[in-house]
Amino acid sequence: MNEPLEPLEYHRLQRAAPWAPWRPLVGVVTLSVVFVVLAPVVSLAAFTVGLGISGADVTSSVERMLDTDHVTPLGLAYLNVAIALMIPATWLVAWALHRQRPGWLASVAPRIRWRWLLICLGLAFLALLVTLMVAAVVPASEDAGEVSTQLNGWTTTTRDFVLVVLLLTPLQAAGEEYVFRGYLTQAFGGLVRSRWLAVVGPALLFALAHGAQDPQIFVDRFAFGLVAGILVILTGGLEAGIAMHVLNNFFAFGLALAFGDITTVLNPTGGSWWSLATTLTQSVSFLVLSVGAARLLGLRTVAKPPVLAPSDTRV
């Protein structure tokens, strides 16, 4: 049975389409299988074919590509592409199970609101500056070790990493947002009215999806998921979460390429509770800035009935 014709917040949009409790449950299971099995296999097949066409030694190249203890540019590209494939995967599941146009996963508009996304990128940069000021006075982690102050040399490997990060990391970040803050938020929101359950459920799955990790790192990722989930509901779309995710990844990879090892970004260890002060500063300051800007701009945060009507050109 569908939701009555009343304005719907982002997390309730599945109730405007053909709905039954089994639909989001099947969707979550399907996306889990795609995320864990199908997307990596499809990406691996594509990269293997590409390596074969290039004339490289396929066996040794694939082994190096899959070695997460020694990340290569090709390995990072493979991981990014596998996660980016979740964007069309969520579109397909939303259409097949809910007869929902892909745009309704992006926002209540229903589309990516590009001007708003660009504004959010600027706000994320401001939040990052605030974070760096806080990081300068927060005690350093004894477990994490000292960050090198010596700039790494520029090599062809560095160049390849930079190209992969610039071209594919935004798609990887968007892929995660479409899964966890997109489909999963709407799936939880379809099953329950509670905003908080629609935020907490996907945030917990987001933290768990990153595998074994120290408690501090788990809490850090859970907190990120909570803030990103709140942003989706309060701004009516994925744009703010995507912007925060992209800039976080750019900063983490950029810092690693400049002063450290990019493998440590994908395999973090030795987390410190002190690090939460800086990450929470960034997330909360970005939350305040984004919600304030959304209200100042009069950003649409609900879908007005009839929910399937064509969208207008408002931000």
C-alpha cells in the first residue's frame, strides 16, 4: 500500500511507488550481493581484458592489482571502479523493485542538483580548514606514529595515483553514497517512519562494510555515516554527503601521496580517540554550514504530491 498524497521527506520516497515490506528487504539483499560479489567480479573481468589487450603479463598484473597490502595505481583504480558500479546497481534495483526513476535516489528534485553540489563542495572545503585548525592543537596519537614532514618525491607512480584519485575517487564516493545514504536510507525509511532509524541503520552498515578495524576507526566511520545520513534528510538529497565524502577522500589520499603511503589510507590501523575530535569537527561544522545554506537558499527538502510529477528547475 502506498503512502497517502502528502509531502514526503527523502527517506520516505519509496512509499510513493509500488510498495510492500518485501521489496526493500529483497533490495538490500540484492545490493549486498552486488557489492560483495558481482561488482568486484565484473570489474576484475574488465580490468583483466584490458591488461590482456595492453600486452601485459595478466597473471602477475592481476596479482599485484589485488594485493591490498601494497596498493598500486591499478589496484586503486580497480577498487574505485568496483564501488562506482554501485551507482547503476542502485538505479536498477530501485527501478526493478520499486518502479522508481533513478532521479529519486539523487534527491527530492528528482535529480542531482548540480549548483547545490558545487556549493556543498565549497562548504566542505571551509569545514576542512576549520578541522585543520583544530588538528593543530589536538594531541597527536602515540599509536598512529608520527606523520612525516618530508615531501615524497614525484614519480610516475605518484602521477598515476593522482590521475586515479582525481578521475575515479569522486565516482567511488558517489557509489558509496548511493548505496548507504541513498537506497538503504529509503529502504529503512520505507519500513519505519522514524528519521533516526533511517539514519542509524545505514550508518551502522556503512561502518561494518569497511571490514575489520580498530574501535576508534569504527566509531569514526559510524559518526561520518550519521552526519551524512542527517544531511540527506535535512537537505533532501545526496549532494551534501557526496561533497563531504569526495573532499575527505581527496584530502586523505593527497596527504598520503605527499607525505606517506597510500596503502595506509585503505588499511588504517592504530586509531586514536583524539582523532575523533578532528573528524567530528569537520563533520559537525559541515553539517551546520550545509543546513544553514540550504535554509538560506530555500532548498527543497520534501517531494510534493503528486510525487511522480516532473520536477521544476528550482535548486
